Amino acid sequence: MYRKINIRKNWRLLLKIGVFLLALYLLFRQLVKIEWSAVQNLEILSYSYLLYAIILVVFNWGLELFKWFVIVRSFDQTSLFSKIKASLLAGIATGFVTPNRLGNFIGRIGFFAGKKRLMLSLGTLYGNLAQFLATFFFGIIGGFYLGHVLFQLRIDPYIQNLGWVIGGTSLLIYLLVPILPFEKWRWFRKKKRVLADFRKKMRKIAFVLLLLSTVRYLVFALQFILILIAFGVSYTHELSYAIFVHYLVTTAVPSIFFGKIVVRETSALMILGFMIPNAALIIFASLTLWGINVVLPTLIGFYYFMQNKNKSNG
């Protein structure tokens, strides 16, 4: 049994490495086409739009903090806001160095003990699912619109129906988690009480998490638009739809580490390149967004993570 698990893990790792190398190759092919003069001429034409994008970082992570606050307080009414904030920032740090940011719960639960750790791990995964649903539905809408309008392609009805089936199934799973009696299933009997309590708590906050995830998605989509405008890109509705598709592709493609770096830039070039001929602009805009949205919060998060680790060892 353990051998089978190890084989699966190895295949997953090989798949992720393969995808990463493919993305790196595609990115390299795009980079060699960029002329140095395009990089030299790159400049921010509107610092006000860049400032707006930076200000929205507060709303972006503020919404995620509120989501985490809702999850924590549903299980632990005594948790202080400062503790919840510190655990969120630590989670950003651990998510940064783990594939697809799945390790964000490691930093988060480090501030809690006992049964709460398992409950909050499940709560984090459930909140991540809510964020994925928002990304998926907007990405599907963007893909349908771009295929029909921008690329002048006719979307096959079967492909369109498949997209809605996948989206509908994902939403159904999200809604059924608080309802289905998992604790009665043979595989989950050892955690009967925990799962029963978890379902009860999630039933009360499922809609709130989905709503907050949707608003947060629109915030960081708006941030990307503002940064592109700051670099001189003219806004069109197609630009928004392309960004929706970009986020869906970036989320769906497995990554090894560092917040989807390389995968994210490759996706941006492949999708936004249809509307923005300057590849250097796309890369710089993507890296700017990554810097203000991920790198800065991660640096702060590492401070809280190490501080809590030192307390645990002390």
C-alpha cells in the first residue's frame, strides 16, 4: 500500500516538473523574441493607476483575512484578531513555497493546538475551494466570450456543456460538503465527531465564504487591469475576459513552488499576447502584480511564521 502511495507521489511530482519545464520552454521562446529596445522603452505612463492597484492590496488580503476570521471564529470564539491575522500571514509564507499554495494551512494552524488544527485545516481547504469556484466560473465565462468574439471561433456546444458540467459539479460538491454525512462512511468513521462538527459549522458560513471569494477575485482581477493601464494598455472588455482566462489557466496548471512563477508569466504571454503585442510589458505587469500581491505579504508572513516557531521551540 505504501509503495502504491509513493508511486503516485512520484508520478505527481514528475507531472509537475514536466509542466514546469514545458512552461519554461514556452516562456523562453517568447522571451527570445523580445527586442532589448522594447524593454528600454518600457515605462509607467500613469502612476495613479499603479497606486490604485497597490491600495487594492489592502482589500485583496483584507477579504482573505475576513474569510479566515469567519472560519476561525466558527470553531474558536475566543481567538483574538491579532492571532488570526498573524496565522493568515504565516499561511501566506508557507503557501508561497508549496505547490499550488496548498501548504497555506501549515502556517495557519501553527498558531492553534489540538482538535482545532484539524478543523482549521479542513476549513482552509474549504475556503480554497470557494476561491477556486470563483476563478473557475469567471474563467469559463471569459473563455466562452473570447472564443466567440476575440478569436472568431465557434465554441462547440459539447465543449460549452462540458464546461458548465464541470463548474456545476464543483459547485455541487461545495454545497454538499456541509450536508452529506461523511462521518457515517466507512473511510471517515475514525474522525466521526470532527467531521460532524465541521459540517455543522460550514453549513453556516458556506455562502459567506463563496461571496467573499468572488469579491476578492474581482479585486485582484481589477488590480491586473489597473497595472496594465498604468503601463499604457487601453482598456477593453476583452482585456477583462482575457485576464479571467489567464487566472483560470494559472490556477488549473500544477506548479512546483514560488507562487506559480514561470507558469503565471507563460500563461499571461500566451493569452494576453493576442491583444498586447509588447511581450515585455505583459511580463513586467505580471511581475509587478506578483510583487505587490504575493512577495510583500510573504516577507511579512515569514516574520510571523518564524516568530511563532521560535515561541514553540522556546
